Amino acid sequence: MTQIVTLENVLELAKQLSLVDKVNLIAQVTPEIQRELTAVKTKPRQSLRGLWRGANISDRDIAEVRQEMWANFPSSSYSFSSGTNTH
């Protein structure tokens, strides 16, 4: 019967190694990880330039929404001193 290798199993075994063997383990695993990372094709990021173009949001719109958001802050239903709230 083959045992499934898990991170927990590997970490438990690694903890049993001497300091020198831990360093050697890292030295042997690092190049392999680097090769795997460079082989992974990363998806190019989409530019956010122009994301809000045409949205027509004014300074006044932002001020109104900000006022609405902060109108009830801090709410009296929250008790910051005891760490509990009544919601």
C-alpha cells in the first residue's frame, strides 16, 4: 500500500533532520522550485488605464456618497470598549 505524501508528513520528517541536513534539503529543493516557477506561464495583466472613462463621476457625487457612508459612524450600537456589538 502506497502512503500519500502530504505537506504535514514532509514537515514532520524535515523537523527530524539535523540542521546541516535541513540546509542541504533547502539547497536541493530550491533550484527545482525555481525551474517550476519560471516554467509557469503567467497571464498578462489587463491594463486599468481608462477603466473609468465615460463614467462621469463628479467631485460632488463622491462627496455625497462619502457623507452617506460616514453618516452613522461610529454607530451607537457598537461598543468598542467591550469588543461586542448588538447586531
